[in-house]
Amino acid sequence: PLPRFTELYFFLNKAIATKAKMDNMEQLRLFGEHFEIICGTTEEFLIAFTIKYAPDGRFVLYSSFANHSHCKGVRRLAICGPYLVSGGTDEMIHVFNLKKRNKMGVIGEHEGTITDLQQYKHKYVFSTSEDGKICIFKEGKWECEKRLLGHKGAINSLAIHPSGRMALSVGMDRTLHTWDLVKGRKAYVSTLKDVASRVKWSPSGNQYIVIVNSRVDVYLVQSAMIIYSIDFFVRINDIVFLKEHVIMVGLENGKVAVHHTQSGRTLQQWEAHSNRVKAMDVMPLVSDHSDEHDMLYLVTGSSDGWLKVWALQKSNLKTPAVCVTSKRTKCRITCLVVYKDDDYKEAVKARTQQHVSVKAEQLMNRSKRSGTPAAKAAKLKKRRVMLKQEVEDDDELKEEEQEDDVEDEFKEEEELKEEEEQDDEEEQDEEDYDEEINKTTEKNSKRVTYEEPEESDDQEKGEENEQVERLEVIQGSEALKLLGYTELKKLKLPAKARSVKSAARVEETPQSSRGKIKRSGRKNRGVPARRYLD
């Protein structure tokens, strides 16, 4: 039994030592549990790597997942909460859920290569394309909330201000557009001398930089003027802000340079890759170690297929950078993004708060439905007050309706009286007119005469004498003249008689003055006009 006891003793000591090492490892975790480096490649793949800590305190990159959803090369990546958004030359935007490790869907809003993807506070995603459109998507729904139009060609880059109130974009049309995101429209357009490939805000938002081929121009927001410019004489592929006045530049020749814009000095420059540096990003530490740790970690990806992590000293950036770990992907890297533990925690926190608020509202509604006796009494009292108010409102409405009815009856009586008065006036006018017509016809009437023809000698004896009746038919203006037209002009005729009179007047008037005669629009009441002609 003694050898077994010694074996158990050594086994327990080994387990305790292993546990102590694991505790130290947990304390040395710098990037969090949900830390990943995700790369986009020309070979249409999305490749992700995570960090696993070695017993000696160093860390190694291990592949976590790979995806082949795109039909062509991947150009841009963005992280919005627990979601990964990727865009490529296939004109499609793919959305992935990093927590569940599945694909959410595809967005086909653009009609050209996706040139840039940016996110704001893990709520909104901005996308640009060669079709000249800027589309804004909301996280979760993934529907296009707004489209910003203004560029006449392809858009190369987009930058969102830290406040979220404005954005900058540069394109192939050699213009720099300033967008007002509060009103959702274009605010200002400035012309550039050359085509800009990249635009970026400083961490404070007081400055922004524009990359034109191998030159970096630093602009001040207040004056919109260039306050500093530097030329690296090699094409710039990517740029990252380390501090407010410290930038890190990835060059076409495979080198990385650290430059101080305020002093105008290059702090250090080293050869990071054998081929051009396509993408870079800072690996932020967990908040527990950010103050204690004096090291700054940077990840770079190149067209040679290597992914490298560099360590720089925060207090002295002139200290040469050290390659902590590297990984060969066997693919040409075009873009990369870092999925941080803070992003995951913020997304989870926001969703839990939303879920808690919904649950609290549901519980409040339930308590209102079936609450304490005091709550029930208060509810009954409130209901009585509401019923009383409804009754009062109904009474007021009834009184108003009664008043309106009385007013309507009074108006109807007045209208009837007015119509009766008008009818009486018209009848009186007709009677006066008849009397006047009788007087005038007696004076100026023309009688019909009969003439007996004289008997001739040549007529035969058997024929009887015939009486020839001559009837003179007089019409038109002559008939009116015979009826006393000159005196009738002074009378007030009814509507139909006036129309006849006006018709006669038209016959008498010359051709040039016919259009000036106005006809009466009153109702045709009374005796027809033919009666007066008779």
C-alpha cells in the first residue's frame, strides 16, 4: 500500500501545480475569451483565427472557422455586435452570426463591387459601392434604412464621425463629400486635386486624414484646411490611428511606419512582410489589463499569405516592434478585422437590457390586471372618473347638436321667406309687363285687310267671285318695333322675354359687337317669350 500512497501523493502535487498554472494563465489572458482575427481573401474565403495561450505565457494562433460563401474575392469586413458583415466583388453583402456560428443571409442592395463597410456603435452598418450609393442598414433587421446619393462615380472610402452626426466619403470623381447624418442629406462638397483612396477620423474627431496615393493629408475640422502633409513615396494601402497624433501606415513595399503628425517625425519603420501590407488593426486589451500592461499589439495581413502579431511599447514607440506570433494562411489576404470581447459584451448587455425592459413591461401589465385591493380600488375610481367625464362630454355634445338644429331651422325659414319674396317680385313684374304690352299693342297694332278684286270683262260668266285674303306676316325685329320696342326697352322683362329681346338685339347689332352681349343667369319663370310675340 505504500507505493500506491506515494503515487497518489505525486499525482495530487502535479494536479495542484497544473491548476496553479491554469490560474496564472487565466490572469494573463489579455484579449478575452471571445477574441478572434477574421480575414478576407482573394480566394473567396473567410478565415478566422483565435489565440490559445501556451504554458510559458506566450500565445499561438489557431484556426477557428472558415467559410466559402462569396462567389468572388472579399474586399471589406465589419463587426456589428455579434454579427460579421462582409462585402466583395460579387456585389453582395453577407451577414454571419459569430455567436451561433451560422449565416444570417445575403443583402443585394448594390450594383457594383463593395468598396467599404463601416459600423457605428454596433447598431448601424454603412456600405459603399462602385455604383456611387451609400446604404445604411440597421443591425437585426438588416433592411436599408436610407440611401445617400451624390457621387458621380465609384466611392472608395467612408468614415463615420465618433459622434455619429456626420460622415466623410471620397470617390473616383475627385471629390470629398461631407454628409449630415442627422438630416440624411449632403452638407458640403469639396474638390480634390487627385483621387483619394482612403479617409479616416482621428479618435477625438477634431481631425481627419485623406490618403492620396503615397501622400497623407491631415485636415482640421474647424477650418477644413490641410494642417500637415507627408509623402512616403510608396503607395499606402491602410492606415490606423494609435493615438490622436500617432498613425501607423501599411505600405506597398511590405513595410510598416509609425509617424507622429504633430512633430512631423517618423518614430520607426520596419519590414513586416515580404509583399505589400494589405490590412492592419489594433488588438485592444481587456479592460482589466489595459492599465497594467505597457504593450500595444498590432495585427497585420499581407498578400504573401502571412498573418503576424506585433508588440509595441506604449510609453516609447521608438522601441523596435517584436513579432509575437505568426500564421501562414496560404491565401492572399485582402482585409481583416478584430472581433473583441468588449463588442460581444456590449451586444449581450444591450440585448439583456432590452429583454429585461420587455419582461418588466409585461409584469407591470399583469399586475395592473390582477393587482392588490388598493390597486383595484384605484382602478375602479379611475374608471368612474372616466365614465363621468364621458357622460359630461355626451351632454355637451347633445347641447351643441340641439343648438345647431335650432340654427339650421332658423336659416331654412329665412331662406324660404327670401324665395317667397323673390317669387312675389317676379309675379308683380310679369303683371306690369302684361299691362304695358296691352297698352302698346292697342296703339301700334296693325290690322289685317281684305281686298275684293274687281270683276273683269274677260272673265267667264260661270265663274264665281273669290275673295283673296292677304295676310301680312311680320317677324323678328320689325315685329318688335311694331309692338313698341322703343318703349319696351325701359321695362323690366322676365328672364325668357329678356332672352328673346337679347336675341333680337343680336340681329340688330353689327358683327364686331356680338361678343359683348351678356345673358341673364336668373331662373326662367313666368310667361314664355312666344306669348309676347303673339
